[in-house]
Amino acid sequence: MKIITLMGSSKKKGNTATILGWVEEHLRTLGHEVESIYLHSKEINPCLGCAKCKEDATQVACIRQDDGLAILEKMAQADLTLFASPLYFWGLTSPTKAIIDRSYSLVTNYHKPDHASLVEGRRQALLVTGGGDFANNAEPAFTAFERLVNFYKGTSAGELYVKCTVPEALDSDVKNQAVAFAAKIAG
Ligand SMILES: Cc1cc2nc3c(=O)[nH]c(=O)nc-3n(C[C@H](O)[C@H](O)[C@H](O)COP(=O)(O)O)c2cc1C
């Protein structure tokens, strides 16, 4: 399976990167091809909402010529896209949100009978770390993600929320959760 992971934390050795690293390691052990994209190193400009992308359902027709376009094209090629982000103010981080907004260009005719998507039937998964509980904190980010998968006509492959303090405190329990999550999302 061709997999891309979109890492939305700035910290390369933080909670999200550590857990994502365990997930990626297990995906590779299972024989999958994993491309890891560190979003903070990319130029991903905001969606303009211009809807130019709606004029061509056959390709990623976003007019913004930046790194976001190449990432969207990789999403359209991948069997599975894994979004990984810390929770920032009950939502995903800015670069994660930026690529999600730009993925508007993957879909045409949402809510219409001819609703089409360049990621139709592909798997999408979400990994989030946060300092607080899931309830009344991380929940809205997951609800929004489930709606996004529906917008994509995709397949929800799995979701994982991990309440964290510091990376040094991430123990074998969390690693086991990461490994189980990897096995699940790769189906
Ligand atoms: C700007 C900012 C906003 C945050 N907002 C939340 C939040 O709304 N809920 C929460 O549980 N944790 C919140 N946190 C804590 C982080 O989500 C948490 O420490 C996360 O695991 C950090 O991941 P990282 O080490 O990969 O950067 C916030 C942290 C920062 C810096």
C-alpha cells in the first residue's frame, strides 16, 4: 500500500512525531511504502475559495502553485493518507488545516448527485496528541475529520487520540497503541 503521512507539529522530536514514528515504523514492517511529509517545511498557502478547482474534476486543479499542490497530488495517488497533528485550541495546527482547506480542490459537486472525488474510496486516518482529555476538548477535531472523509468520499481507516505530557513520558502502552493503530489503518 502507498501511504503518505502529513506531520503537522513543528517539533521533530515531540509527542506527535514520536508516536507517528512508531506508526510509520510498523507500517514499513508490514511492507507498506511510507512517505513522510513534514508540513512545517512546506509552503502551503491558504485556500482562496476561488472555486477554479471545480472547473476540472479530472485533476488537482488548484491555481496556487506552491508545495500544497504537490502534496494534494500525492494524496490523489496514495492508498492511505494519515494526518498527524497536535491539538491546538481544539483543532488541528495551521499547516494541517491549510492542507485540509486546500484539499477542497480534490472534490467536485459536493452534496449533489454527481459528487466526485480524486480520493474516492481511499483510506484516511487521523492521529492527534493533546494535553487534555478527549471529551470536551479533542472531540470537535475528530467530528470535523469524519465530515472531511465524507466530503472526500473516502474510507475512514482509523483515529487515535493520545493524551500526552512530554515525549520522554511516552511509554510502551502508547507504543502498543501506535502499533495497533498502524495495523488497523493499513487494513
Ligand atoms: C498553542 C497551543 C495550543 C494548545 N491547545 C491545546 C488544546 O486545545 N487542547 C489540548 O488538549 N492541548 C492543547 N495543547 C497541548 C498540545 O496539543 C500537546 O502538548 C501536544 O501533545 C504537543 O504535541 P507536539 O509535541 O507534537 O508538538 C496546545 C499547545 C499549544 C502550544
